[in-house]
Amino acid sequence: MLSASQYDEFERTGLLRLPGAIPDVAAMCDRIWDHLLEERGISRADPATWPADGRMSGLRGVGRHGELDRIGSSILRAALDGLLGKGRWLEPRTWARLLLTFPNRESVEWDVPLGAWHNDFIPFQAEAGLRAVQLFALLNEVRPQGGGTLGLRGSHRLVAKYADPAGDGPHPRELRRDMGSAHPWLRELWRGGSDSVCDRTQRFMVEGAVLDGIPVRVVELSGSPGDVFLMHCDTFHVAAPNCLDQPRIMATNVISRERARNPGPI
Ligand SMILES: O=C(O)CCC(=O)C(=O)O
């Protein structure tokens, strides 16, 4: 059950944190490390075996072991009931797509990334309202600048203004073009500006902006093992570099509202 202030937070910002929503994530991490060792020779105890190029994909096999299904905890389910409607969301086949970023081998200074900012395309439905929620579960401690996903708080409300209501859904490329031409602040976020000394952290994460009357700001999804962030499906987000010394281990999935059934013949 969500409180009124949690609903309000989600509606305004497109993001909601559920502290400690998943129990026993340590066992999930153990399973992931076992899998990494068996399949890739990557050892938890030996950073020399960790990949040099950071982000790792293609780990679907680890989801088959069942432990990660416990991400679908009672707290998380109750929150999804609250946001998408009880009995109205589709149980995913697997709760976890792993997001694993190893520390950068070369020392680089953390910064707000350019380029890959996007929303994930979720088709419109005949019924108005929230169509899907993306969950981000923290399986280990994710400290600031340690690879946690960045979200553009408030951007789901801009998407609602700029996406073509006659189209099939909010297309990321068109939105980047249209929202970026309306707002230099956004264009600079994903393309960079002419000012090479611009402090992007200050500009995008501290100051933020008010665009078409909507407050927006970049926030980093960081926190303790077992925390979950729920994100409105239209929120812009991006992967971030890991400038610390431990891998970031998160899991994500998009939980969709089922389409309303057609009323039967009268
Ligand atoms: O790796 C990340 O933190 C970003 C993940 C992402 O963009 C996505 O799942 O849509």
C-alpha cells in the first residue's frame, strides 16, 4: 500500500524509492558471482579477472536459477498494485534483467553522460493513465558515482506533452529531436554544449531547470542493497560510468499494465 505522498512523488517526479523492498539480496549476489565464475571466469575475489570495459551484458542465464525471482517481493507487488491497479499488471516471465557495470580500469572522472539518454518505447493504450513501470532493484550497495542508472526526474511529464497523441507511442528519437529543439537545456544534456568548461553535475544534477513549467533534474539511482526504484515508463534515463572500486549490480524490468478487455456483446 502506498501513501498519498508516495503517489504524489511518483506522479510529480516519475520516480519512487522503496527502501529495503527486497529481502536477502546477498544470496542473489552470491548466485550471480557463482554464475560469473562458472561462465566467464570472473572471480569476486580477484579484480584482475574483472572485465576492463565496464558494462557487461548477455547474462540472461543467471535469471534461470530462481533466486532472482524473489525480486518480486510482497512490498514490490503491493506498490505495483497501487500504481498500475491490483490484478491489472502482467506478471513478468522473469523479474530480473541484470545491469552489471564493473569499475573503470582507467581512472576517469565521473560526469553526467552525453549521448544515450532515452525513454523505453512503450506503446500507447486505448485506456489513459500509467501504462508501465520500470523497476530498478539494487542488489549490492550502489554508491554515488558507482554506476547507478541516471534518471531525468520530471521528464515523463514533458514526454506527455511532446509525444504525438495520434501516434502509436512515445518514440525516443523523435522526442529527443522535438524536446531538444524546444529546450537548449535538454539539447545540452544529451549533445553537450559549446562551453567546454560547463560543470555538468552542477548544471544538470544540482541546478536542474523548469521546462514548460515542469521542474526537471538529473538524479542518480544509488542506495542500499534491497532498495528498489520505480520509474514511470516515459522517464528519460541513461547508463552511467562506474568510477568506484566495486561492481554495480542492479536488476531491471518493465512491468506493464494489461490492456483493458473489450466489453463483451450486450
Ligand atoms: O545500465 C543502466 O543503468 C541503464 C539501463 C537502461 O537504460 C534500461 O534498462 O533501459
